[in-house]
Amino acid sequence: MIALLFLGAALATLPPAPHWGGLNADAANALKAEGIRQEMYEHLAAGEVLTEQRPVPAGKTGVHLASFGIVRGPADRVWNAVTDCGRTPGFMPHIDSCALVQPDHALLPNQRWEELGLSFRILFFKKTARIVNEATMEAPNFLGWKQVGGDGKENQGYYRIITIAGDTQLVVFDTLCDPGATVPGFVKNWIIKNSLPGVIEGLRQQVETQEKRHVS
């Protein structure tokens, strides 16, 4: 059973996003490929953030989650925000640091290694961790990563930027995380309700604040 949560307030002060029937074919197809249908899109267009628990792929274990939200600003500004390692702690919950590190093998020109420092507390549960990811950038709209070192068993995911219209982007954050131990239900629920939406909300705040400064 896939669970959706609808969170956040409508962006009443901004021009409305296009209605479902007004989407161009590329945007509509990209949304459908992510499993976003009309009812979900209407909540997103109203400024809400959606989170979803997705099926874990065959052969994998852990927790597979996704978050979606509209970000107002040019696609290149959203792209610059998600691909700038130094800006990651500024919008991503529980990330204390992000630094580029030397890989132990040759990479493609669009790849790099990033070391992330994490810390979080859930009720009486406190955890710090270090993760090294290999990131692959497919400009201008896809950033994927997979864990190659550090703590935990697996961490992989992606950002996808879907241009809805002009300076209106729909951002998808997908993550599969396996810490190497059974994830308690209350921890999974806490991530879905509290942590996951913060990724999109933080990115939105960073990009839209920059956009307001640019316009003024």
C-alpha cells in the first residue's frame, strides 16, 4: 500500500501553476513516469508537498521514499542548488556537511564523490553517520547518487527537475535507504511525516529566496 501525505500551505501570493489540462506533453509524460496523476498534481499545484512510500525494488532492502513539490524559479537555479554540494546542508534536513572527496577509481566527466555528515534524533534515538556517495549529473534535470562508502548498507536516490511552465519546476526527491538493520515502524513514519518534506521545503525556500533577490 502506497501512502501519501499532503503537507504545506498553498502558495497564494504566487501565480498559479498550470492546470492539469494545460500541461505540455513533455511535462505530462514526465509526471506520469513518476506516478503523479491529476489528483496528486492538483495538490502540488496548490503549493503542497507530497510524500510517498514507494515499493522497494526487487533484490533490495530498506526504506524507499519520495517527496514532491513545486519550486518557483528558473530550472537552472534549481539545478545549481541541488548540484552544489556546499549548499546541501542549507536545505537538506540532518545534513551537517557535504564535501567533495577524491574517488578511488576513474569517473566519468559528469560524476564525482561526495562525503556527507549526518546527525538526527528521533525521540530517544540519536544517530550520527558518514556516507560517501558517487553522484552522477545529467544536466539540466537529473542528479542521481549511490553509496560507495561510509556507514550503513545502502543509500541511493535522485533529484528530478520537471519544468511545468517557465519558472515553475516540479522537483522529485527519491531515496532508498538501508542502514543495515531493521528500520522500526515509528522511525519510518517519522521520516515520512517530518524529515522527507523538509528536503523540498528547504530547497524551495533557498531557490525562491534567491529568485526574489534577483527580481528585486
